[in-house]
Amino acid sequence: MKKISVSLFIIYIVVTSVCWGADIKGAISKLHNKETRQEAIKEIEKIGKPAVAHLRQLAKDKKKDQNSRISAIVLLGRMKAEEAGTDLEEVLEKDDNKFCREASAIALGKIKNKKAIPKLKKALKDESGNVRMRAVWALAKMGDKSGKKLALDIIKSKDVTAQLLAVEALEAIGDKDVIPELENNLNSNSVWTRIHSKLAIKRLKIQGLSEQEKLNFLKETLKDEQFEVNQWSAQELTKVGTPEAIGILKETAKDETISGSYSAKKVLMIMLKQGKITEEELQK
């Protein structure tokens, strides 16, 4: 009887492996098509670990299209696939495609394996500002703050996209002692340096606040005249998602004298569309 049970188990494993193999190959093939890519990502996330080997292969394959490779790299990060660490480090260090290098830094930050720290530190000198800032962020996720000065310098640069990523990196580092230096940037001749410095200040100041303090802080920040800042506040309130947070958004949306009224309306409409609030709740 025991031999029969073992035999049935082996058959089950073989059949399951074959089925997964077919599913994985089908999902991977969909990654190459823009129209089916999102569907493929959902399927692969559902499959989970059995798909990792295929994703590792795709991530390193320079003959494949950029977006398929980036999708594979991002998925490895989401799955926290530690076994893919060496592959991601190799892409980060040697790949010619800066977008693949950037995605690899993000993935390594999500996996949080400290063995990647040396390669991430090396990436702080990458020719791409985006890659450098993603590396700072990834290091911060592992408790390494060695990229802090670099992030502060980038906020004063002319690379607007890298500036925004520097804000995220400084938020991940979480050191409020940089706030005075960021406040000095508010007098900069560069409008984007001013905007991103103010945004970084807000994102640092909110850290460590109690739930009620956070709500009060976000309510005040919604009044900020700078669109990017009040937009961030509105988005943060949707993440809180409590009746009080929704109430702040509704109150702000109705008062068009408040700078963040448009941002509040926009996020409420998105929440309505996503089914997170009802039309009736919105009208109350």
C-alpha cells in the first residue's frame, strides 16, 4: 500500500511539473507582447517560484527585447528571488542597457540580500543618474546609508528624473538631519530643485508621526501651493484610507480655495473607479 502511495505521489509531481512548465512557457511568451504583458505578469506572479529559473534566463538574455527583460527583472524582485541575486548583480554591473541596470538595482533592493551591497556601491558611480539613485535607494533598504550625500547632490543637479528618484532615496534613508540642507535648496534658481527639495522635506517629516499626527500633517500639506506636494499628500491620504482620511479629501475637494482641491478630487475619482469608495459615500 505504501509503495502505491509513493508511486501516486511521484506521478502527481511529474504531472504537476509538466502542467506548470506549459503554463510558464505560455506566460513568458506573453511577456514579449505589449498587449499581453500585464496579463503575463499576473500569471507569473500566481505561478510563483517555479517561474524563477525562466525569469532569470530572460533577465540576462541581451537578444530579447528591453521591456520583456525589464518585466522579468521586476518580477524577480517582487518574488524576492534570492537565487537570482547573482544574475541581477551581473546585469547591474555589466549590462549595456541602462533601463535593465536600473530595474536590477530596484529588484536587489526588494530582495534585500546584503551580499549585493558591494555591487550596489559600485553602481553609485554608474553613468546613469537613475541607476545611481536606484542604487542609493536599494542600499538604504538594506540599512546602508552610504549614498546619502550623492542623493543630496543629485537634487541640485539638472537631471529632473534623477532628482525625483533622489527624493525617494532620501525617504528610504530616513535621516531627518538632511532637512536643513534641503531647506537651503528652497531658494535655488532651479524650480525643480525647489520642488523636489520641498517634497523630500515633507516625506521625511511625516516619518515617525502617530496616525493622528500624520492625518493632521497631510491635511496641512494639501494646502501647499506646489502641485507636486499637495498631490503627494492626496495620494498618501488614499493609502491611509480610513474614514477620517477620506473625509479630509472630500472636505478639501469641495473647497476650491484650497490649493490641493484638484488633487483631492482626482484621487477620489480614482478611488471611485477602483471601487474603494461608492458614489453614495462620495456625496455624503
